Amino acid sequence: MSNYYKPSGKFSPISFVYLLLVCAIAMPILATIYAYLIWYIPFVYINFLITAGLGFAIGIAVWQIVIKLGKVRNYGLAILLALIAALAAYYFQWVVWTNLVLTSSGEESQLLRLLSDPSYLSQLIGFINESGTWSFKGAVVSGTFLTIIWIIELLIIIGVAIFIAIPHSKHPFNETLDEWFEEVELPAFSYIENASSFKQQAEQGNWEQLEPMIQRSSKEQSHSVFTLFASGNEYYLSVTNEKAKVNNKDKVEFDSDDFIVHLRIDKTVYDMLKSKA
């Protein structure tokens, strides 16, 4: 038996039902909020942050509803699910945003037609691309440059959504009990100076030697984070080193090193680590 947890690659068919619900309910709501924010906030740099925010919100929705409730333990499928949701949101935001362009020009709202007729929507987007709707440093943005911006926008949304959504698909899952492992992040412990040696000793089960090294610490300085996973009579451990550094603004930041990810441990070790919390 491997020392580390390995996802089974399985999933529940109901995950596709959850995906449909997310695409039909959550994505239109998120897309509408996004389109209005982009339309009414005329600052390019802020708009890119808003774009990343949409990707983040999509990722959270897919993670919490589709992957978690749908019990998706397949990494490739998790990527596909996040991609579909992101594309759905991107389509809906085009519908709302294009309708805003039309109504701001004095035309009647065509929201339903735009939603149900992709070819008509595509045609209008082409016209908008030729004429442009906003300027940057005094120049109207249109044509190829505007197309590049739209492509970057799409890539940001997809990339952030996938990055946020898929990690849970690798979270330990108890195939016998058909449930995700309960996750408990312990308070900060002292920084592990020799991570490779600690990892080797942990893999060999030499916890009597390692226990004295595990002492409470402060999150304001370099520290380690121990995360425990439990379900039934199975237990796993992940350990991350957080190395403190001062950035050019004199603020403390941390470099993360996940040097142990889902290592199998027994209940004795699990209880010992919890007792140190």
C-alpha cells in the first residue's frame, strides 16, 4: 500500500446535474454582475482585477457545488467541468454586455434574442469590435488590439476558475464510506528547517524522533502548517513550510513549500499532532 493518497479517478454522475444547475443559475448571475461592473467602471486596470474576480467566483462555485457535492475525484474531469462553467459564464456576460451596448445607444433591449441566437450575438460582437466602445490613452480600442484584450480576458477567467476549482478533486476521499475526509488545519508550528529529512523520517514512521521538532509557533514568522485528514479509521497528513520574507514595501510575505501532501499516518500520530494544537 502506498504511503500517499492517490485519487481513484471516480466521480458521481450527479456531478453533471450540479454542473447544469451551476451553468443555468449561478453563471448567469455572476456574468450579469461582471458585465455591469465592466460597463460602469471605466478603469482598465481595475477591470482586469474584476475579471480575475469572476474567475475566482466561478472556481468557488464549481468547487463547492459540482466537485465537492458531485464527489469528483478525477482531475481531468474537474478541469473540464471548470472549463465548461467558465465558458458558460463568458457567454452570458457577452449577452448582458452587448445588450448594455445596444440600450446605451438608444435601442430597445434584446436580451432574450441575444441569449437564444448565438449567430446574432456573434454578428453584433463583430460590429462592436470594428467600432470599439471605449478608449485607452485617448485612442479608441478596436480591431485586432481589442480582440487580443478579449482573448486575454477569456484566458484569465478560465485560468483562475480552473486554478481555484480543481484542487479539491485531489482531496482524500473514502471510497468505502463514500465521503470526503474531514480536514483540520492545526495552529502554526515551528518552521521545518530540513524539510527533506523530516519528510523521509515521516515516511518511515519515525515520529518519536520528529515529535520534539513540532512546537507551537507564530504565523507572523516562518512556520509550518500541518493539515490532518480523517475518515473512518483512515488518516492522512499534509505539511507546508511557510518561509517569511520582507517585500519591497516592507511587508511580510510567505513562500510556501508543500513538501508533504496526503501522507498516510495512523491514529496514534493523528492524535499526537492534534494534542499539540
